[in-house]
Amino acid sequence: LLSRRQRQMCIRDRFNIGEKEGGKVNLPFMEEGRIDATFMVAYIPQGKRDEASLQAATAYAIERLNQVKRQQTLHPDRMVIATTPQEIRTIKAQGKKAICLGIENGYALGKLVENLRMFKEMGVSYITLCHNGDNDICDSARGKQEWKGLSPFGKEVVKEMNRLGIMVDISHAAESTFYQVLEVSETPIIASHSSARALCDHPRNLTDDQLKALAAQGGVAQICLYKGFINKEEEKASLSDAIRHINHIVDLIGIDHVGIGSDFDGDGELIGCSATNELINITVRLLEEGYTEEDYQNFKDTSLVAATAFATNAKVGCENEFALFVETEEDLYLPNLSEYVSFEKEENKNIIHLLCDELLNEVRDRIKSVEIYFNPYTTV
């Protein structure tokens, strides 16, 4: 089982992912809950924006990320840091857990766009643009609308994230920021931990119009298991409420665009699903709701992985474009990815162009192709 989850990390001095005590996300819980992969996130609270504070925020993010990476040296037989979907599959095949890295709050960048490259080299796969409060990148859902969306620096940040292959996360962002990011980004974006505002009216949740716009660009919304985003009566928030949010968004935009962003260890927990070892309860409930095995497989394995594949390979000068020779255009069944492929005829052959090898790995089992060729059309 591959679960896409966001973890808001408050790492203790003696953080050890191999121990069960003290947290809701750890290797023992992942093993109990049959979870193959998770995102662990360096969370940086929004603070002052003077030069010294910005430098401190960057240093704090680096330290937190290094704490997570250190776990690989402590438990080399149980976990590996992963940066691509293919690495996740390889790690799973080795019988280990894949840990992916993210940053919650672009405050960590300071005012230096070049810090993006540093974080990319550290293994960061996505960055949440803001947290609770406006920053130098954009306006927050809990801010004062300082920029009326993205700042000029924020637009530069989104473009550079696209170029480097870092996913853009709009959870916590204001609606104005959300729509401007969609305009600027050339790759699908994600909402790593946001639920449906139609079911729970909270500014951190996404409206139906936002969800439709997100899906139209190939993005993914991950249901957050934080009580206040699931049920206005927080003390009653339960697994059943989370299932209602999942069903609503699936009905609205399709299962290809839905995931789970637990926010465990960021106060995420519900009655019936309070830690990583209980995420399997969502699987059970979805099957009881009438989702088929195929539906659930698509839900858990396609959405965020596909978005990651696009983001990590949408780089300047990407040489890994694949072309597939198919009998007809309909032979390529890519309902949620169609806008990211091109179809043409060449010498009486129908050709499908895919973005990259990661995307090929995502769709290989769904392709009824005659032959698969690597650009410039040499057989692989």
C-alpha cells in the first residue's frame, strides 16, 4: 500500500523514526499499517521577515531535513529517502519504507530563489508556499492579503520550482494565491492537506470551484485528517467524516485527483484514524462504500505519483521524452493525463509523446501499444 501523506514535523532532539513512542508517524506504525511510503515535512512556523529571521528560518529547515535524512543512517535496513516515483517502487521491492521530503512554508527560502536548488539537492520533492500568515512569496488563507495573491518574488519562485522539478503545494494559501499559482505554474500543483469547504466551511479547505480548477490542470487534492477541516464540531470529527470528504471530491472531479494528506504529528487525527497504523481503516471503509479494488488502486497509486512524475521531470532541456506507437489514439487510456501528452501521425504511424520516463512507468500497464520507442525512436 502506497499512501501519500503529509507530515508536519516537530522533531525532538532525540527523534528516532524506528521507535514507536512519541509520535504518530514512525517505522513500526508504517509496518503495522502496511504503509509503503510517506512524506515527512520540515515545518517552519511563520515568523518575522527581517533578514536575521529569514536566515534563521532557512537554517531551521536545513536542520530539520538533515534530522530526517539522518534516520536513513540509523535504519538502513528499514527505510530509504526517495525523490522519485520509481525510487519508491524500488524501495518497496526491497522490503523497505520510502521516506520523501517536503517543506511546509516557503518562509524557509527567505528572499533567495537560489535556496530552491539547495533544497532540491537535499531531496525535497515539494514545498508548501506558505503557512498561517502571509510571507514574501504569497498570501495565506489566514493572512491579511498583503500581495493580493502571489508576490513578484512568489511568481519567480513558482517558475523556478517548475524548472527544478519541485512540486508546488497550495495548502494554506489564500484563494487569490491559488488561482494565480494555476496561471503561473506549467506543471500540475497539489494541495497536500486540504479538504472540501462544501462539507466543512473553513478557509483552509478548497471550494468546489477550486477543486475543479485544480483537476483541470492535472493536480491533486489530498484530504486532510485534521479535525477542524473535517467537521465544524471538532470533537465529533471521525473517519466517517473523512470518507464523506473523499466521496464528495471523487464525485466532483474524479478519483484520479484525490489523495490522503493526514497531517499526523501536525495535530491530524480523527476518531477511527489517529495514527499511521490506522490508515488502513480508510482502505476498509472505501471498499465498504462500494469502491472496487481497481478504483482503490487508482486512488492510492496514481494521483500524487503522477503529479510528482510531471513535476520532477518538467525541467529545461529534459531529454527523457518517450514516444509510443499505437494503433489508434484511443488505445492510450489516460483520462487524467491526456493534456500532458501529444498525439500525431508520422509515416502512417500513430505516435503518442509522453513527458518522460517516469510518466511511462505510471501508464505502462494501461497502454495497448504495438511498440514503445525512446526518443529519437530507438527501441527500449
